[in-house]
Amino acid sequence: MEQTLSQQVSQTPKTAPIRWCLYARKSSEQDERQALSIEQQLKEMQLLADHWGIEISEVRQESHSSKVAGARPIFNRLIKDIQLGYFNGIISWAPDRLSRSAGDLGVLVDLMDQGKLVEIRTHSQTFTNNPNEKFLLMILGSQAKLENDNRGLNVIRGLHNKAANGWRPGQAPIGYLNNGLGEQKIIVDEERSTVIAEMFERVGKQAHTGRDIKRWLDNIDFRSRQGKRLALSHIYRTLQNPFYYGKFQYPKTNSKLHDGKHTPIISKELWDEVQIQLTVAPKAPAGTKEFSFTKILKCGVCKTGVTAEEKLKRIKSTDEIRRYVYYHCGRANDLDCIQPYIREGELMSELLKLVDRLNLDEIGAQEQFKDELERYQRFNGVLGYTGDELIQKPAIDLKAYAKYVLENGTREEKREILKYVDGELLLKDRQVYVERKPRSKKFN
């Protein structure tokens, strides 16, 4: 028996009401500056919901980029609530507010396939679990992703072009300011640049360590643009940044240095000196490292013995390793002594100039000179030179001999010859001088 029309209608299953959530998103990134603000989205969608006769159960909003799938906490919570059955409809201003990534778009379509997400409404389209409407949603979401990807490539291209034109992209390092007006993109920070320059001077010329610089900056209450004191890691990054002498690296993965159009605040020579100071030499076994002029010089300020350290620097262009030796106060008597370092070559020049003004102990130096002369005679005898000229006693020039030993002698010979100086050898402000003391015999 056929059913009446009223009986058929009564047996048709009723569609469950849709529980709607209004979702609004605004990214703070530059590429979405033209999108409606969150307040505007909420206002417009509330007006449309009233027009459609839709009751919104809850409003959720966040300021977060949708470029990366699964990176939005509010959106992730909304998806979880849809899976749990709290909502089955979404109202949003446009499809790109919901997704700009393939991952998030796929989640929405999967929820529709599972029947957990019944409808998505935007200001211009409605999407249900209909093949054509889901396909349109995927098309619009993919278009938003394409536009986002292309925009990202354009941004990268623009940054590379800016670097090629001599302006470092991003925030200027401490000591500089981002001007952003006209051609001069980066300007010198007059308030902080002098301190940064002195920081390089202290490391490059006075052999200060990073911790010495940290202590000094804290003592003068030096702070960044954000009002924070510089951490030790920030100090080392600053000291290693070529930006301060006029070059910069961009991107960081590219070893090529660009010529910057900004004003340098230090010289390339000073920057090189600082890099040598920051180079950590391989540690030798304890007690095995010896230097020519240690144990014979004292600091002219605190009278601590002068010590030395070795720096090794690899030259990238030739892969050559260069060795540098620096002498400075050992600071045993005064931890705050800030006498500058001196290179071994410069110290050698100071000692050679000093020899002409020194008084050498006549007996001790003559004995050493005699031993050297006999060694020279034995060497010539091996070569076949014999005769009276080899046993003739030459005129003894102790100062010329002292210079010869300083330049060509062994470490022990250099120390031995300087023992005969009539006084105590002191090092102050990169200059060597003698503090006289009485001796029974003197020789000019």
C-alpha cells in the first residue's frame, strides 16, 4: 500500500542544525597589509550572519601567519573541536583566512569528507561536501598559496637586489640605525658608534678579551637600542662582523662579501687585528710552550713578568696558516692592568734600537762572544779554511754581536745575551726601556 505524502515527509530524517564558529585571522607580515583587520572581519561577517539568519556560537580570532601548516594555535584548536563535534560550520571572511598552506587546506577537505564539517561560508562563496564546491575550495586555497609563494620569491629577489646595491637587508647592527629615507638606508648611530669603535680598539690594540669588554661596557652602563646590556655572545658577534669596516655578508650562507654604502666606523686593518686576537690557537701540552723574550721582561706599570701567547690565523684565499706571537703583561700583580700587547717583530725592533743605548757586562758578554768565535772558527775549518787569519783576535763589538744574537740566535742565546744588560728591562706602552741598577763594572 502506497504511503501518503504526509507519511513520507514524517519519515524523512531531519538535518541536524549547524553549530557555527566565526574565525578571523590577520597576519602581521608585510605581505598581508592589505587584508581586512580582525575588527573589520568580525563586523562584516556578523552583519552577513544576521542577514543569513545564522546564529554564531563562538568567535575565535588570532594574529598569525598561515604560511606554515599546523603553526596556528587557535586554528588548531578549532580543528580539534570540529573533530570532537563541538562545531560543524565555519564562517570566515575569505578562504585565504582559513588556509594558505596545502596542509591546512587538506585538513579542512578531509573533515568535509568525514561529514564532520558540513559547511564553510565566506562573504562571497559557500562550500559544502559537494565535489564541485570542494574542488572550488581547493582551487581558491591553492591560488592563495601560489600568490603567497610568488610574493615570497619577490621579497627574496628584492632583498638580494638591495644587497647588490650596497645596503644590508634587515636590522642594522648596533652602532648603526635604519634610516629608510632616500638613498641613505643605514646611518651611523652617533650615540653608540664611538663606544663600538673603542671596543674594537681595546681588543685590537690592547689585547682585551671579550670578558674585559663586557666588564667595561657594564661599568659605563652601555645599552642597546632596546635598552638591554650586551651579552657576551653579542659582543663576540659584533667583533667578528665585517659590517663595521664597510663589508657585509648576505645571505649568511653565502661567503661572498658585499661592498656596503654605509659609513665604516673602523678600518680594515683594525678589524684584522681584532680577528687575530679572537683566534684561538691549538693548546699545547702544559709546560711545553716557550717564547724567546719571556722571563726577561717586566711590565713597566705593575712589574709583573711579561708573558706571551701564540695566535694562528688561516688565510682563506691561500689556505695558509700564519703564526703571530704577542707579548703582554701577565697581570699577576694587577688583574686590571691594561697595558697593550706588542707583536714579537715590534718587540725585536725595540730591543735592537735599545742595544745602542745599553751598557753590557764586559766579562760575561766577552766570554759568550769568545765561545761564538770559536764555534765560527771550527765551522770554517770544516770548510777547509786554515791559516793565521782564523786565530787572529778581531776587534770585539759587543753591541753588534748582541744584535746578531737577537736576530739569529736561539731562544736560550737571546735570553743569555739580555742577562748582561746593565739594568732591568721593562715594557710599557709598546716601548722597551731600562731601569738602571748599580753594577760594579760597566761597558760602553
